[in-house]
Amino acid sequence: MILPLQITSRNLELTEPIKADIRDHAEKLDKYYDRITSCRVTVEAIPKRSLYNVHIDITVPGTELVIKLDPNTDLYVSIRDAFHDARRKLEDFARRQRGAVKHHEETPHARISSLFPDKGYGFLTTPDGREIYFHEHSVLNRKFKQLETGMEVRFAEEMGEKGPQASTVTVV
């Protein structure tokens, strides 16, 4: 950390063991992201309800990460949970900076080219002209009987015994 850790309390006096616990947790954050510029921890007691709230503000290049969870009756658990959440947010931030975030491919689109309602199957035609078989049990969100030729659908493809088939079909 570039700036020293700031620990603040509201409605309670923090003992040295509690401050040491917070410092230990804060030092471990550097393992997950080594460019933290500042870390501010606020511990608040809610006296009428005997709850503790831990709020953490972490400044990293380009943004500030804010961690605030629901209050807990155990101060040490509140501290642990808040720093656990801070670690996850730092790991996510570091992944985004490295460009290591997964990008999911969009589900392919097709049109229903033929239906055989009495036999319980049909065929899809993809934009590149491939024909894909689907069974009535692979249709999601709507009943097979409500499908019509020409409807646009999304599908998940797998290889069947006789060629490509759609394992799921969803009407767009």
C-alpha cells in the first residue's frame, strides 16, 4: 500500500487486538493486488441492536472499490467477511485489468425451416445454410405445438447419431 492504512471507529473504542486483526487482513490484500494506493476501514457499532458494521474503501489506479456488507453480531466475523469481499473485488479488478475476463459466445440463431408436429420434431436452418434437427423435448419456454415455420430461435448444438442436432431451442 502506498498510503498507510486508516482505521476509524464509530460508537466504539477499538482495542489493540482488533486493530491488529484489521492490519493483518489489510496486509494480505497486497497479495491479491499490489498496486493499492490507499485503504480506509471504518468499524461502526450499532448499539441499540448490538450489531457491527465494517466498511472498506480501497483506492486502486483508476477507481475506488467500496465494500459494505450487512451488519453482524460478531465484530471479528464482520471484519473477516468484509475483507473476504474486498479480496474478491480486488481479484476481479486485477483480472479485468489483465484482460483475463471470460467472454461468452452468443448463442447461435436460426429459423425454423420445417416442422413435423405429428412426429414431434423439426429442422432449423442457420444463417450459413446448415440444417439442424431438433426434437420437441429440446424446446424451452414454449410448447412445441406453438412453434411455426419461420420463427427465429436460439439453440445449443451437439452432434447426434445422424448429424448435428439442437439440444435446446428457445424462441427469440
